[in-house]
Amino acid sequence: MNLIERPRRLRRTAGLRAMVRETFLQPSQLIYPMFVLEGEGRREPISAMPGIHRFSIDLALEEGHRASELGIRALALFPALESELKNPQGSESWNDEGLFQRAIRAFKRELPEMMLVTDVALDPYSSEGHDGLVTDSGEILNDETVELLVRMSLSQARAGADVIAPSDMMDGRVGAIRAALDAEGFTQVAIMAYSTKYASGYYGPFRTALDSAPRRGDKATYQMDPAGGYREALRESRLDVEQGADFLMVKPALAYLDVLRMMRDSFDLPLVAYNVSGEYAMVKAAASLGYIDERRIVLETLTGMRRAGADAILTYHALDAARWLREG
Ligand code: PBG
């Protein structure tokens, strides 16, 4: 054939392929989510998330060291609270001596260089299993919830959080949290807004991990409609930018790579993808049955998220991925 262009020429050798490669994945781009629980020497597996555990603070620190040795520089912490501590207001969330605050302080003492991204939302602390305050009729109150999110954020900042990550989807919470942090002198504490968060079936294993599933109703009045399209995603993100967010996020990642790409093209803030619990569970299940090559699939998927526009990725695969990247 008399072809002028032969794209295969650039795929002929490993050296050529490496030379023209556009997308790179590095351990420093991975954020490892971890669940902490009360006690000592405790390490509880999470069903549907093989390889992921709830750790008491002492063992969580050991896991943190392992992450650090593999080149991971950020952890996303979530508290798994005992049910006696949960109530409708989620008041344990602003207890400066609470499990979460003690965990943050312990990490900052033991691993001061490790960035801590701390979750802000009522659901781990709420007896209702919702991210906000619930009325008797089941309505999720917005403005009243934001007041509590502000208290929670300040308590986390006092404990030493580097990045406050509101995952609740209440209107106006980023601005309120930013103002409160600044007023208390925490001008250097960043906000990672869960800006584009869908009401997703992919959160199932996470809710098992924290025993935080809604006791009644669902999250459709605050999390976004998966079929909602692009305008709502743009609007939510614009509002978070205007209110002072430092990072934007798309969550879940896998079924929303198109949204990730649109966000990358529309905003100049760092963009984070959350490779959520259900996405992890699917890979682990298929890999344990021998249906897929786990290492290949994980690295390909994370690379796809980077290509779609993610600067950083929250992923339960973080330690494995970092090890595989290191092995080359
Ligand atoms: C809730 C929260 C959820 C996740 C992170 N924060 C679940 C939910 O909205 O119900 C899910 C993360 C995952 O599935 O890995 N504030």
C-alpha cells in the first residue's frame, strides 16, 4: 500500500512507545482512603472490599507507614464510629477528643509529612445514616446542616487536618467552611470539595464499612442524578470555585469519565477522581475468580482516569498500584 501516514511506526519499539506517551501515573498522585475505629490492635476486614480494613489508630499508623514507604503522600481518613456514639445531630463529629480528632493528631505526630484529607459529612456520625440533618418527615435540612459541617471542619483543622473534604453535597457549605477556617486563622488549610458527586449504587461497600447506609429514604435530594447531565455538574463546580474550593472532584470515577474530561476542560483547579468502593469491589471479585488480570486492569483503569483529566485519584488500590508502579 502507498500510505503516507503509518501510525504503527511509532508503536514499533518500547522506546518509541515510551517517547510519545502522554499519560503518567505516579504514587504521589494517589490518595489512599482509610477507615479508623476505636480500640487498640484492631484490624477488621470489610466485606466486599478484600484487602481493605478498619484499623484502630495504632494499626492505622502502621498502614500509614507502609503507604509512605511506597511513595504515597496523602491519606483520606474516615471514622467508623460505634453506634452508641451516633445521634441525629452527629454531635460526636465536633468532639475535639473524638476518635477522628485523635486519629488526625496521631498521624500528624507520627507521619508529619503525610497529607491528611479529612471527610466532612454527617453520615459516619448520624443515627439516620444521612449526610445532613433529617426532619421527622424525612426532609434533609440544608442550612442547619451547614452549621454543623462548619463545627466539624473547625474541629478537624484544630486537630491538624491539611485538607478538609466536604462530601455532603449541601448548598453553600464550601463558602461557610472557608469563612470559618479563615476567621480562626486556618487560612492554609485547603478545601477539597466533593463538587460533582452522584447518587450512586457504587457506594455500597463503603456504607457497609462505616455502617452508614440511610436508615430511611435515599440521598437523591442532595447527591446528583446520574442521568442529570453536564449543566448541573458545571453549576455545582462553579459554585464551589466561587466559594473558595482548592480542589474539585468527580465521584464516582469509572462511570463518569466523560464528566471528568468536561471538568478538566472547564476549570483550572486541580481535579480529583474518586475510584469508589463499588469500583474496587468489582475488580477484586473478578480478579479472585481469575476472570481478569488485576494488576493490568488496575493500572489501566487508574491511567484512564488520569487521561480523562484527574490530577489525583482517591483509590483503595493505592498501595498495590504504588508497589506495581515501583516494580515497573
Ligand atoms: C458520604 C461518603 C460516601 C463515600 C464517601 N463519603 C458514601 C455516600 O455518599 O453514601 C463513598 C466512598 C466510596 O464508596 O468509596 N459522605
